[in-house]
Amino acid sequence: SIMSESEQAEFSWAQDFSNFTLDPFASFIPDSTPVKQAVTQMSNVMTEYANPLYYGAVDVDSQLSKLKTAADAGGLSTLQAEMEKQANAYLKAAK
């Protein structure tokens, strides 16, 4: 056999569906239409303030502060509230 005993055991385990838990959001697709403007603004915020953090090109503390301020101004709470509303409706309908 090409697989070792431990690899065969792991492969067998992975074939048993009962070893896994289905993610309740596996087929959830949010509708961003109601918050289209906030989505666009957050995309711009991420490009301007988050990307420099990812690249390590800026001071972390001051950039995080700028990112939070820009995200708040860009409608983050509106976006989060809409996604929460849709997620809750999805879970309720799935029961």
C-alpha cells in the first residue's frame, strides 16, 4: 500500500460524515444591495488603511487608530447591522 497505517486511519476517519459538524452558514450568501454604499466605502477604507498594515509599511498603533476612525465613518456599524439581520433571518428560516 502507498499509504502508511496512520495515513490509512486518517483517510478512513475523513470518509465518515459523522466526524464533522455542518457549518450553519455553509450556504449563506448575504445580499449587499441594502448596504452597497457602505460596502464600497469599506473597500476603500481597507485599501487605504488596512493594506499598509498588512504590508508592514506603517506604525501599527497609529494606523489601527486611523483604520478604526475611517471604518466607523465609512459605515461599518450599518454594514454589520445589516449582515447580522440577514444572518439571523437565515438561521431562523433554516430551523
